[in-house]
Amino acid sequence: MVKSERTGRPTGNSFVINLIHTKILVYRRRYKLTAWNAWNKLAEQKAFKDLMKEFYKGKTNKDYYINRMLNNKEARNKFYINNIKRKASGIQTLNITKTSEYTRRKKRK
């Protein structure tokens, strides 16, 4: 019996992932934001719904997933960590903010 090379959950739509990486880079440079804040800014845009429709187009219950991404901030955070940040390779590593570029806040007294 021959076992297939890849098992488990299939990866997301690479076209959508690359578009998200590109927009995060644009927002980082234009607005001088961290990658996390650029992702949150992208999630507030009107076109984000269309991106999620394209990403979830193969799912059977895609309306549920799209509404969850639009309305649930925790779901958006997990999507960023699991799909955008974790699978960054090559030029996509430009999206990951270095620790030296983090926004520092004063400690409260």
C-alpha cells in the first residue's frame, strides 16, 4: 500500500494568502504599522469579505466561516497565526515584524 505524501488538513488557497501578504506589506510601509496591526487594518476593509469568500470557496458551510471571520476577532487572530504567520517563507518573511520594531508602551504606575 502506497501512502500519500501529505496527510491532514489541506493548505489554504495560495492565491489569497499571497494577496494578504502583499496587502500587509503595503499597509506596513504606507502607515508604518507592525504586521499584526496591518492585518487588523486589512480585516476592517470592505474587500476583506471578498478575500474570505475566495479562501473558503471550497467549503460546504462557507457562509458560517465568512461570517465568523468578519464578526469574531478571535477567529481572525487564529487565522493570522495559523495561515499567514506560520506559513511565511521566502519573500513572505518580510511580513513578520522583528522584535526590535515592536511598539513599546510606557509601564503604568
